[in-house]
Amino acid sequence: MSILIVYVDDIIVTGNHTEKMILIKEMLATEFEVKDLGALSKPNKTPIKLGDKRNMFEGSSLDKGRYQQLVRKLIYFSHTRPDIAFAVSLVSQFMHDSYQGHLNEVYKILRHLKQTPGKGLFFKKTTARKVEVFIDVDWAGSVDDRKSTSGYCTIV
């Protein structure tokens, strides 16, 4: 049995007969422009795995306009989504010299955001008068340049 799941312009072909699934994909390719993205993957808990930088410099150099625009929006968005702060700080280091691998990492962050709606911080109005600060540091953790990475969140 083979099953075709269609949602707008995305199609999932699944089933228990590999040869028939391949045949269905070939028939679709003769009628439509298709791109096979391979096997489905499960959502990641984090947008970038720590130390997984090997593919960032792959591919051709990019037109930095679109890359910079996406990263700027992610920087703004990371104020309410601290789970993407490290990944955004990593991709923002390549604003002026970016490659296709960097853009792929930006797309991973966007997919993570799409798969985890409602996971951000909600700032409510309160009369409490206190300051809380949360800090995390990775000393010399960058495999590229041995620089340290730090992050903080201050709540007033």
C-alpha cells in the first residue's frame, strides 16, 4: 500500500512498498516540478546542535541582502524566544560573509520556530519591583576561533 498526503504544495509519499513509492514519485515528476527532500525528520529540540558547524561554510557565497534581512528579524525575535538566542548569535557572525550553509542554518531556526509555537516568553504588566538576572557562559567554546559565548536575560 502507498499513501499520498497532500497539503497545499507539500506532498508526503509513504507506505510499505518502496518500489511503488518510487514509481509514484517518478510519475509526479513527469507532470510537475518536484523536489525530493528525502525522509521526513522529527522536530529538533534546539535549532542548532552545539558544535555542529561543519556544514556552515558549504555552498556558494550569498547575496547578503536577504540573509541580513532574515537574521535581523531573528535577532529581534530572539528577545522573546531565548531558545533561539545562541543559534541567532551564531548565524549573525556571518552577516557580511555568508554562504549557502549559513542560510541553511537560518532556515533550521525558522523551522524550529514554526514547530514550536507558543514557546516564547510572555511579559505581563506587574506591580512587583524586583530585578532577576540569568546568565550562561561557554568559555572558549567556539571551535572556529576559541572565543567565549555568553548570554543573559534581565527581567525588571
